[in-house]
Amino acid sequence: MGSLISTRDASACSVSYLDAIVQGLAPDGGLLVPEEYPTITRQELAFLQGQDYQRIAAEVKQKFVGNEIRRADMGCFVNDAYAQENFGEGPTVPVRVLEDNLYIMNLSRGPTAAFKDIALQLLGRELNYTLQRRDEHVVMLGATSGDTGSAAEAAVKGCDSITLFMLSPQQGMSPFQKAQMGALSGENIYNVAIDGTFDDCQDLVKELKRDPEFANLGAVNSINWGRISSQVPYFVAGYLQVAETIGEQVDFVIPTGNFGNILSGYIAKKMGVPIGNLIAATNENDVVARLFNTGCYKSGTAIRTSSPSMDITKASNFERLLFDLVNRDVEKVRTFMDAFAREGQVRLDHVGINHNVFQENRLYARSTTHENRLNAIRYAHSHGRIIDPHTAAGVAVAMNYSAFSDVPTIVLETALPVKFEGTINEALSFIPEREERFQDLERHVPEGAFYRMSPNAGHLKQYIRDNAQRR
Ligand SMILES: *Cc1c(COP(=O)(O)O)cnc(C)c1O
């Protein structure tokens, strides 16, 4: 177990788990997927029911890693990643009932208040372990429009083997996001504010990667297999919290952008967790909803919405699902992805499948509007809970989805409302009191936390050379 293959490589040349998390993308541009999905039996599920999250995460994650990380080490990473200092007191990923058979699972109690912390906190530890043992050091470069940046920074903060440069647009991030990232500057973390847009930041990353000197810059973006596999355990944990008997079906509604979160749910199901329907909830950037409902995968231009972490123009991790949908035929994946890259759109018919394939696999997707999300925030509030605008997309879809009256349905909470107070205020006409750790956050951005720069690749290269060298 642990070997991975590329969704585009006909020679099926395999890569180890640890190499996969270091390299991210496969060299041929494909995504890495396990040669075979591991399995989890009903007995194992019964054994894990009632155990704490650390235990569940260690058991499930070990299945993806095999003997590449010793059990004792995995136990340490998991205990550290999900320790109280990181995720607060009490259960790490609590599920609470909202109404009848509708539940919300809180995945955003981590250091940056986003579900991405769950995977990134574990991945950061696995990466540091791997690099230390290999006596390697990597320089990572990322671009963020807001939320991912701080979660990635919090994950590798203080790791001796990693230096991270994070580009963000000078204008456009919220004061809260700036403060979260700014507080992480220093040691091995460099925040660079680009005088431009998020697209300028992404273009700079691409341009540097084309230069042989910078070609092997690392990244911990959402296609990293370490992230996908580290999200599978919470589907197991969610299932176990809600199912009264092992075997009973539970549905999940998943706020969706790049298709990483829902893909982990699909993998949990493949492994044998008795999950029924997996329902993606998007915002106005409805690439996934259109794909599922019409069979056309078409990238658009990103619209800025009140759920900005789902403002995407393509769903990168869909390629991993596609690989299975075409029965792991790499030629078909290649044909499909090449057509998409060339034309900006492609139909599933192009590789001989029909969009009914989603329904056959019990995968569904619905889009939501700002108004839908405001209503969902009000609805949740009327049941005693304040949710953020991403989770609200999930709740809005669940509200219109009648099956939850019969089948327990879990909506994944992907961020805390404190990060989006403006929208909460718009929905509820008040701003909830902040947890102590976030009080006055914006007032504490350290002087010089961001190095400001014009979108100039030459200048950026020099900045990286100067600072990555010094370590
Ligand atoms: C990243 C993110 C999402 C989307 O997750 P994907 O794995 O990209 O589908 C949803 N909500 C929040 C708050 C996020 O940060």
C-alpha cells in the first residue's frame, strides 16, 4: 500500500506516498492516485466507533501510507496536529444536530478557522519528517486570494526543512485575512504582497516554475495527495458519530470549490464506509454543478462571491474522479483534459460517458446564490447556530433536498463565521461575539509582515534567492 500512479501515465510507473507529497503533481501533469484504494471493514468501523479523532485519523491515514511512516510516528503526527493547542478543547470534529436528521460537522476549529487546517496540519508534519530524513530542504511558493495562505503557513511554520513564500494581492484581502497571515510572517515564512490581483500572483508562480532554476519549487496546493488522503478520516469520524448501527447509510453535503473535500468523501465510500449520497454545494461559480447536471465541464471567469474560498474557475481534483469514471483509462483522461485545456470546455460524451454516471455513483451537485446563503444563515440561526457563508451553501442545498428527513445528512462546516462577519451581519443584522483568540486580531498585524513588490518575476526570483539562501 502507499504506491500511487498518475491519472495520465500509460506506463503506470508508481510513486511512493512520501514522494507524492513532496512532488505534488505527477511529472506528466496528471494527478497522483493510489494504485488501489485501501479498504475499511465493518469490524474496523465498529472498533473505531466512540474513539477519539486522533485514533480514527491514525488508523485511516495509515492505510494510505503503509509502512512508509511507522505507526508510532503517525501516532505522534496525528496527536500533535489535532492537539488542544491547535483545535481547542473537546472533540476535534464534532457533529451536532441542526434539526431532525440534519447535522453539521464542524471541521474548522483549527488554527486558521478553516477546514483546510485538518489536512494541512498533518501534511506539514509528514513533509517535515520526510525532508529531515532525506536531509533535504525545499522552497515552496504559493499564491492565495485569502484563506489557503494562512492555513498553509500555519502548517509549515517552524519546519526547518521548508521555506515558504506566499504571494497575495495587496488589495482585495480582508483585514482579518491579512492579520492572520501577517501574524505568521517570520522564521521560515515570507509573505509577499503583490501590487496586483490574485491572477497576477498565480501568473508569477507559473512564470517562476517555467525557469529551470525554480522548476522544483514545492507547493501544498489542493491537488497534493497528502491533503486528499488526510481528509478521508473525518468522513469516517462523521459517519461514526451519526450512524446508530454500522451499515446504516449517511449522506453528506459538501461546500465545494476545487473538488478536494468531496473527493475525499468519495474515497471514504470506495473504501467501504456506508455513505449514501454525496452532494456538492457550490456558489455562483458553478463549474461542478453544471458538469454534474449537463455533462459539460466548462471553466468560466471567477465571480467574486460572499463565499470566496469557493470562487474557482475549474475543479482540479475532478480529474481523480474522472479517472475512475472512465475505468482508469489514462488515454481517456488525457483526451478529456487536453480538450479542456485547449477549448476551455469539454463534454463527457467526448470520452464516451454520460452525465448519468454521477447519479449512478450517487454523486449530486447544486449551486446556490448569495440570497440562498443568507437564508440558510438565518435558518441555522433560528435553530441556534451561526454558520459561515461557505457552510451556508451546504445548508441551503440540504434545505432543498428532501432526503434528509429519512436519511441522516451531514453538512460539512468548512469555516468559522468570524472570518466573514460582513455577510453574517447582512443576514442577521448583528455580529456575533468573537472567540478570545480572534479578538482584536486585526490590530496586531506586525510592522513589516508583508514585503511589497510589483508583479515582476525577476524581482521575485531575486527576493527568493536572497532569503531562501540565508537559511
Ligand atoms: C477550500 C474551501 C472550500 C472548498 O473546498 P474544495 O476542497 O476546494 O472543494 C470550501 N469552503 C472553505 C471555507 C474553503 O476554505
